[in-house]
Amino acid sequence: MRMNEARINDFRTSLGMIRERKGLTQSQLSRYSGLDLRHIQDIEDGTVDPELVVILTIANTLEIDVKDLFDY
């Protein structure tokens, strides 16, 4: 696995862990962020790579710094 692929997988894992630590389901994150539920599922499942604006939206919704999504 290339380094970038590993980092992206780590991001997805981190997102799921932080979301769960915050006590949110994917559905709740979708509702609070205004992002489509399927899009959040696809990000966590690894079928899509999120755009920067989506990453910023998720971080704001989770009330964390963007860097927290990349600190594994």
C-alpha cells in the first residue's frame, strides 16, 4: 500500500473513531453537518475521497480541529 493510501485509510479510521467518541451515528453527523448520509458512509467505507470543504464541514460539526482528523 502506498503512503498516501495508508494515510487516507488512517483518516477514515480516525473519522469513525472521533464520531463514535462524540456519541454520534453517521446519520446524526449527516443531519448536523448538512452532508448526505450516503456521502458520509462512502467516506468512512473508503469508496470516495472527501473534498477539502467536506473535511472542514465535518471538523466543524464535530467541534474539532481539522488536524485532529489526521492525528492518528
